[in-house]
Amino acid sequence: MVAIFDKATLYVHKIKWGMSETILIGYVRRSNAGTEVKISINTKAFAEAETYETSDGESYVPMTINLSRLRKVIDGERAVTTVCQEVDA
């Protein structure tokens, strides 16, 4: 499936890659001034995301951003890239 960006609305889709599944959680873009990276997280996707717990009892949602695509966003070569979570299928 493909991510659909329509007037800043992020729709959640799942993409299967081999033995794992990538869940779209949000997106990253550079600010208009170019001085910040803005991260937008879809609240429904975040609420449904898998979590893990550390030894001190804190819970976290593991997410990934492709580094080369993030660099392109920072350099202005790309408008947006995704924030994802990889889970076992």
C-alpha cells in the first residue's frame, strides 16, 4: 500500500517487506524557515503502535526514519519523509 498525503492529512497504511511489516506513524518535513525539522505523528497510528518497556518500567514506541531520506529533507531535496514502525508480520 502507499501513503496518501492530502492537505496535510496522513492516512495510515501498512506495507509488507519480507518477514516484517512497516506501519506508517507520521511524517517529517523541514520548516519553512529551514531551521527546524518538524515531526507530525498520526494520533491513531501512535495509539495503535507496538511498545516496549524498559527495566525501570517506562514504555516507549520504537519508530524509525530513513537517514538518507531525512538528509534529503534537511537539504531541501525532498519535501517530506516518513516516520515508521517495523513489526514482525
